[in-house]
Amino acid sequence: METITTRANYDLRDLMDEHLATSNLVTRETGRSMRESVELRLEREPEGTVVALDFSHVGIIDFSCADEIISKLVARLQGLEYGDKYVVLHGLTPTHEENIAVALERKKLAVLVGRPDGSWRLLGSLNPYLNEALQFVMNQKEITARDLADDTQVEISLASTKLLNLFKARLVQRSSERLPDGGRQFIYRSLFVER
């Protein structure tokens, strides 16, 4: 089940220094400029890359900027516009989290937030039937549909569907391996697993 994941960290302050004269992310126009800057870098990353957007040095982010940067970025990731890539958020204040969560919830999108203590949080909107599966992946770090089916006492087809939906939402990574009988098995992995 060993797969190498590329990781990248984008300090939004560095991007802001290139384009803005402030540490605050406000207005839709500012958000569009920042998103385009992130997109240029994201497009150059190898397939399978997990990019951490670091908000540690961002003063405030308003709703319109959060919508323009995060919601549009997540929607485009789900549409595979950048290939097989993922985004997580780091360094958020409670105010950052609130504005980003509202922007994501309005579009029924979600993103994972990493915390300094190693814990994580989901921001946005996720169908409740997927929450248990996401918790299981995050706790186990790496699983198969069989693992989820056995743990939750559901049919393997339902476990597979849940994991596929988490993958399509860009909340978990997926790779595959050949089985001894010639078949293929998917492995689903937490975006926070270091490999």
C-alpha cells in the first residue's frame, strides 16, 4: 500500500507580497488575483500533490474573498481542472474559519483544515452519510473499502461508494494495487499522511 505523496506549502503571505500591499484578503477582486496566483503554482505541481495553503500570516479574509479563493479552488479541484491534486488549509484563525466555512457551505463544498497539534477539522458542507467514512479514513490513515465495510458492518458496495464520493470531493487520496488474483483494489488515504 506504499505510495509517495508530494507535499507543497504555499504561504499566502508570500503570494500577497507579490500582488498586494496588505496582509488582509478582502474583496472579490483580491480573491480572484490570489486564486489565479495559487492556480499557476498548483498547475505546475506533480499529480497526487497535496498543497497546504497557510493562512498564518493573513490578517483577515472576508466572505467574498473566501468564496473567490477557496470555494472556486475546491470546485475546480473536484472538476479535476488541475489533475489529481488536493488542497488542505493551515494556520486559520476562528474568523478565517467562519468566513471560509460559510463560503463553502453555500456551495455545498468542503475542505480539510490541519491544526498545529496534528488534529484536523472539516470546513464546509459534507453529506452526513460520508462523515463516518471520513472519520474512519482519517483515524486509520489508509484503508480499503473492505476495511470500512468490516468496521461499519455495511455491504462492500456501499463502503466503496462512500469512499469514492470522498475521493471525488478531494477529501481523501486514492491509489490502486493489483491483487494476487489479478484484480485491483483501491486504497484510500488521509491527506495528512506523511509519505
